[in-house]
Amino acid sequence: MADAFPPECVHLTPSQTTLVTANQDDRELIYRIRHAVYAQELRQHNPDPAGRLTDACDHWNTYLVAKVANQISGFISITPPGQRSYSIDKYFSRDDLPFSTDSLYELRLLTVVPVHRRRLFATLLMYAAFRWVEAHGGEHIVAIGRREILPLYTRSGMELAGLSTQSGAVAYDLLHAPVAKLRAYVPKISKVLDRIQSKVDWQLHFPFRKPANCFHGGSFFQAVGDTFASLGKSRTVINADVLDAWFPPAPGVLTALHEHFPWLLRTSPPAASDGLIKTIANARGVAPSNILPGAGSSDLIFRALRHWLTHSSRVLILDPTYGEYSHVLEQVIGCSVDRLLLSPSNNYEVNLERLEALFTKNYDLVILVNPNSPTGRHIPRADIQTLLGAVPLHTRVWIDETYVDYVGSDQSLERFAVGTENVLVCKSMSKAYALSGVRVAYLCAAPHQLEGLRAITPPWVISLPAQVAAVNALQDPDYYTARYKETAELRAQLCQELELLGWQVTPGVANFLLCHLPAKGPDAVTMVRDCSAHGLFLRDVRSMGTELGPRALRIAVKDAVTNQRMLKIIKSLIRVPENSPMFRTPC
């Protein structure tokens, strides 16, 4: 897992190197290579008349093999736990080992054939073995390293165990490391791994890089309990780290669920969500063929982007923006991502001229969250329609309108999108319709954009309670319009109160506020931590953009009473006296 060779010698054969699990034919050749290297070259073992070298561990180990032009260039062996023995048992007593053998994987026989020893094959094989162990749930790795190449092991994060042995003419040292320690080391060799990944056809049954989890809000479940044994605590915990609606769903939603809930729970939903699709289409003034349903916008993001894009794709996103996009693009798909940086100096407003100029770079996909999160800024519909006219037809444009209803239904681009060749609107019903818990979303676009995605949409993608809730919500637009108006008033009031504390608040249009904390005072990490101890959960948003800095946090807008509870907690933490004018009840 470390670069054991000078930089000028580090390369792999382009487009010819594959990394596979050895089959039986490969194993027979491996045994002959082992004999050539360890018996004849290193004189570790006595020569065998048949020219083969094997042992008992070969009955239960796995070999990973690097090949060039279908010829073996190197290999490494992995012995899993739970078998009769490890190779190290031939040299060391388990009682002398400074680590447990529970969940222990042994790496051995790291071998590169002579013609490839000045290339990066040893690093490739070590990393592949580490990923094998990690992907199989291993917790600890042990190896015996030939003394002449110990830096290859120690620079990977492995530690000397203080035990050595001699085998024939070869001296070995025992090394080990927890998998978690080796995982922490991986970012240090990211550039080396980038080069390896670009040159190797990785044919193992797990990804080259371990996919990272995308962090969202939801830390408040630490207080409520993720096994739901203490749901009553939801009445006192303030979950302002997620952007769930502060108001309940429309009355018709609650009535339908309350009256029919046992039946809804035990009954299979319409497989293709046809009734929901028709209701959405009718509410938005489009055809049912323009609608593709999903179990929340994350479902659609993962499904669509992985279907359209590859490692060689190029995508443009805003920065900062909703973190799910960069996670899927970079951590899951691994494509190239460019960012249009938004500046706090102009309240994160999108410079439309700069954005239009970037369209000439022939991206495969452009993603615009509008209104944006975490900034809350919105590009007016007329402006964005004009802007989209400059996008090349071969570039898809994905408009995420999760929060557009807070601005006004007339600001949606859904009807515009269905008449275009390359624009899709992603619409979540979670935040604006108070349905976060049931997960309903949809794509709205011309039918040809949805055809391929429809083929990979599973049946029953949306549960029956969710379909019933969404249909009833869409039938009561007046209820929600009134709630959006109240949200704007609550947001303005909360913004004013936060600014009185010296917080820099970005003027947003949705159900949340992006804030920058004063230089004199706690940073976002400290504020989030201290508030959580008082039952108030806020969101540190540094991970959503490269330039947000350590003092950026996001706070959801709640009802008037809850907003005052939040302010009281915040003021107590920044030591504002209760007799201060800052503690006044706003008019």
C-alpha cells in the first residue's frame, strides 16, 4: 500500500493491467513462480524436482493476481480467519503474538516477477489485499515481510511486532496493523491510488475505493433513539439539523392514514404508482409520461446518475450545494466534477454570466439546486429559462426544486422541462409537503429522458402509505400555500433575531437559514455540540462546500414557539444575560 519505488519508476502498463482473483489455472502457474522466486532466486526453500512450491495454506487461501496482457505479473495471498492455521504459525507461537488472532487476516507471498519489479505492481497488490480484507469485514492484518523490503510494509502503516525469523537464506520480520489504522493511511497515498486506478482493470467483486457514506443531518436521533423505543422524546428534541417541515401534513393526509392505516400497512401498493403519477401530472399540468416516481430524491439521484454517468464523465455543480450530489459523483461513480464557486461576499448569489460561460466546456451533466441548499438562494424562473437556452443539447441539466414551493408554484420549471431535449426537474415532496418520513419524489422531463430510467425503476418503489399521503397532499394546495406564507414570516422573524446576536445570515427563501458565526465566539463545531447537549440539533455545513469555513451552520425554521426555544438555548450558550434586550419577545 506504499510507494516503494522512485517516482520516475512508478508506472503500470496502460490499458493492459488487470487485477483478478486467481482461478485454478492461475494457481498452478503461481506455484511455479513461487518455486522460481523463493527456492531458486532467494534460496528460502530447497528446489523441488517438479518445479512447484505449495503448502497447506493453499487449501484455504485466496490469491489476488495482477496480469499484463493476460500474463501473471505478480500476486499476493490472503489467509482468512477460522481456518486450521496461518503461515506465521510455522515460525511463531500464538502466545507470543502482541495481538489477537480473532478476525485476523494474513497477507503473504507478495511477489512481483522480475520484469515488472520497477513498476507499481507491489503497491497495487498490497492495496488490493487490504481492500479485500476490509471489504470482507476483517479487523486486523498480519504479514511477515522480507527484511530487504520492509519499507514497503511500514510505509503502508503496518507496525513491526518485535518478532523475527529466518527461513533458509531469507530473514523476515513480523508486521501487523488494525484495518482501521490502514484505512486512515489511505488518503496519504491518494495520488498514487489515482494513478493506479486509471491504469488497472479492477475485476474484484468490490469497488477499488471504499465508498464513503454521505453525511446528512439527523443527529437528533441520538436523543430520540434509532430503535424508536423513546419516540416521546420527539416532543422535546428540536431537530433543526434537518429541513423537515415545521407544520403537519394536510388534514386530508392525516385522515386517510388514520382511518385506513392497518390496511395500508399490510397491503401491497400499486406496483407502478400509476394513480400517484396521474395525480402529480394533473397538479403540475403535464402528462403522466413526463413523470417518473422515486422513494425520495436520493433514490432518484442514485438511480439516474449511476445510470447516465461513468468514471470518464464530466459534471458541473454549484459550490456550496446539497452534498448528496458530490458524494454520488465523486465517491460512488468517480467522475470528474467542476464547481462554480459561490461567494459569501454577495450572499452566495449565482453569477449567471459565469455559469453560462461554463456551458461551453461540454459537460455531460449540469446540476443546479434551485433554491439552493444550504444557501437558500433562488434564481428566478425567467432568468434560468433564458440561461438554459445556452446549454448544448448533449448536456443534461438536472434542476433540483426541492424547496421551490416555498417561493411559489409559478417558479417551477416542470412545464418548461417537458418541452426540452435535455432538462429534467427533480421534485421532492418531503420538505414542502411535510412528508419526509414516507419518502416521495419524482422526476419531470420529456419522456425520452425517462425511458431508460423507467426500465430500472423497481416495482413498488413507493410504499402504499406514501402513495396515499402524497395523493391527498396534492389535492389540498390551499392548505400548503398558507403554510408557505407562514414559513416566510417565521423565517424573517428568526433571521432578525439571529442577526441581533451578531450572526451573519444569508437571505434565503426556503424553510432554513445559512448562518456564519461571529469571529469572537464559538465556531460551528462547538455551537452544534453545545446545542445538542440542550436538545437542540443544528447542522455544521462545512461538508456541503469547499469555501464555507468553520463558522457556517444551517438552522431550520420551526414554529414560533420552537423558534423562541432555539433562540433561548443559543443565547444561553453565548452568555447573553436574560435581562438583555436580546431576550425580548419579538413583536
